[in-house]
Amino acid sequence: MSDPLVNVVGRLPETGETIEVAAGILWLRMPLPFALDHINLWALEDGDGWTLVDTGIDRTETTDAWQAIFDGPLAGRPVKRLIVTHFHPDHMGLAGWLCDKFDIEMWTTETEWRVASELYYHKNNDQLVDRARGFYHAAGFNADIMGEVESRGNPYPKRVAPIPKSYVKIAEGQAIDVGGRHWTVMIGTGHSPEHACLYC
């Protein structure tokens, strides 16, 4: 058995606060209303402002927490860029809100933007339910689970602000300079179709 995960900073950030894990790299957590009760997000110092990585879901509790962070730990400095790693609501849920608030563009991979846009803007599309049904059936889910999938329809728009209509495309191997650091985009698949990871 491997050793348990160790929190190197010794504590967890509370909602509305950040912990600096390296010079200019702030760790923050946003609450989630389900079993996984939080998401880890990042603020990267970027000259006179910040680059954010991921967003949390579209809920008043999350926007209030962001506002506390903007007014407190981010010291009123502007957000200059938003990088979204993948389309899941806890990562992209407030992308539209943040982009509108700071008049910035979202940076993400093409496939993640396309999937998010399809799920958000085609809210009642029966094809989405048909695809989900096919996926879960192929994975061996029983009839009860299949019925749940069909009855809930498309839950994506309930947790996501309007997806930005445009974005800056990021891709495998691309270098992104943030505050004097050179981050490399690494693409993974499985958790989502074109999940972006950042390596420095």
C-alpha cells in the first residue's frame, strides 16, 4: 500500500481565502453541493494582475466566495486571463461570469469548448440523452440507472453560466507565459475528452 497523501502546506484554504503554495501561486477551494464537496482552483500572479485556472459551479455561494477573494487575497488587482482545464461544471461553470466581469477571454482546448457549448446551448436536445443512454448502456449500467439518466435529461445548464461564445484555443505542447513562468500545456484524455494540464 502506498503512503497516504500529505498536505504539504499543513492546512486547507477556507472558502474565500487562498494559500500561497509557491511564490505567486495561490491555492483556493470552492464549495460544491454534492458528495465531492469542494474543487481546487488556482490564481497565478501575472504581472499587475492574475491568471485564474478553473472556476467552480454557477451558484451564488461560489460567486460570493470569488468576490471575497477578489476583494481580499487578490488585492483588487485585475484578472487578466482565465484558463479552463475541461468542460465539467465545477471547472467551467463560472467561465462566462468571470469573462464578462473582467472583460477577458477564456483559454481552453477546442474539444472542451465544443462539448461545453453543445451541452449548454442545446439544453433540450434529445440527442444528448440518447448519447448518454448509449454510453451508460455500453458501460453495463442496469435499467434503474438508465431510467435515472433519461429522467434527469441534461443537467449541465443548471450548474453552468452561459458558455463564452469565443475562446482562445490551447493545445498540446503550447507554452503559456504567466508572470515570468513558462507553463506547458499537456493534454490528457479519459476524465474528459481533451483535458488540459499545466506543467511548469
